Amino acid sequence: MILIANSEAWPGFQTTVDRLRAGERGPDPLVAGISCVEREVTVRSVGYGGWPNMLGEMEFDAGVMDGTTRQVGAVGALRDVVPASAVALQVMRRLPHVLLTGDGARRFALECGFAAEPTLLEDSRRVWWERLEKELPPADLAAFPDIPLAPLSRAITDPERVRDTTVFLGQDSGGGLHAATSTSGWAWKYPGRLGDSPIAGAGFYADSRFGAAACTHTGEMTVRCGTARSIVLALQLGRTLREAVDLAVADLATLDLGFLAGVVIHALDAQGNHEVVSFRCGPAIRYWYWDPSLTAPEERVARTV
Ligand code: GLY
């Protein structure tokens, strides 16, 4: 057994450890942990604590993959429902589809018994509006939201509040490798924008025979490179985990047009090795690690490339 997750996974990491220790298999223990993170308002990148889109609306993205069956469930731009990862799991369990977005995702969540509720914190609303006040001329502010939003999409990017994500990757007691992700996405994103967190192959991928990977930070990068899938495919082709991750990083590094920014890759192989690598996100990226040889989860520092 093994579990890794990004540094902001602390509210749910122990929940997942306990469920893995109890012998629970499949992606459910990961979703149980990530749901705790989504409910924790002090985690400012996901769930109730996340940031809204340009219109001041919360839109959640989440994905789940069972690496043994290679079944996937995901939701994108889901409104009014937390935890999004639990809705993604139900997409996997109940539908012949893998990804629902927007109104359809919300409708499905309510059919499953999730509650619709306010998800925008007053503090998030205040920070969002202050940002608009800073960027918009008075006439545009008065007309808001009936103005073109596209010109704003670069101007109001906030380096302190971008594209963070919660990811859990685990190997259960049966050797099954699984992945779960959740995020409120890029703060002040264009409405309807999906990042990589609901995109299997980009933000997450798992195959119990070979490995699993999940990414945080800039979804616009990993969607373009199919990063998570490329790592697992490299493992399938016989590369070591470090070689597989470094190949994915080298591929990201070849992007030179479009929006360019950092990515953090989390990865496991079927032999129990793990890698967490910070690409252009700086040296201070941390993550959580646990295996049964440890008495308690450890917070470790990612390799910087
Ligand atoms: N990695 C999260 C996002 O791009 O939304």
C-alpha cells in the first residue's frame, strides 16, 4: 500500500490512510479523503474554499479513475454541489459516460441525492470583486457582467490564486492503483473553462498494471501534453518511474507558444516507487506520503526540475 497527495490534502489524508489500512480497495478511499479537503474552507483551491470564475460563480472540476478496471468518472464546471469528487465517482458508477459538465453535471448530482447549496464564501466574493474593481474602468464596472469577458482573462490572472488542485494517488492492499482529483480551477477563469482535473489522461490516469499519475497547477499545459497518460504509457513501455516522469517534463518544456506556466507531477509505479516533481513551480512544493512502514504520514519536498 502507498498513498501520495499534494500538500493541501492534509484535511483528508489520514481518512484515506485509515481506509486503506482497513483493507478497502478501489478509488473510494481516495474520494473519502479528497471530499474532506473539499469541505475544508481554509484550503483555498478546492471546494468551499476555492475561488470563483470571472462572474463570481464557483465551478468545480473533479476526476476519479479505478486503475484496475480503467473506469473513469469526471465532472467539469459543476455548480452548487460539494464534494465534486464524490459526484465524479457516481458518474463512474451509474452512467455509461465518463464526463459530465455544467447543468448536466448539476442535474445528475441532485438526482444522486447531493444537495444544492451556496458554495461562494463571502471572503472569496470580496477578493473577486476587489480584483474586478482594480482592473475594470468605471464604465465597464457599472455595466458588468454585460461586457466582453475575454479581454479580462489575462489581465485578472492572480499569481497567488491560480490553478492549484488536490490530487490523491494510492495503491490499495490488492495492488490496485487509483487516482482522484478536485479543484475550483483557475481563479477568475472564463466561465465554462475546464482545466486538466476532469480530463483523464491529462490531469490524472491510473493503470494498476503499470502506474498512476496526477498533476496540479497549470491544466492548460498538461491537457496539451496528455501528461498523466504519457507517464503511465512510458512505464508500460519499460521506462523507470523517474525516466517516465522526466520524459513528461521534457515534453512540457517543449511548449513555447500559448499560455505557459508551471506544473507539479505526482506519480506512482506498480512496484511502489513514487515521484513528485515541480516543473517551473519553484523549490518549495511539498506533498504528503504514507506507506505502512510509517507510523504517521510525512510531509516531503518535491524534486525540482
Ligand atoms: N490543475 C488545475 C487546473 O488547471 O484547473
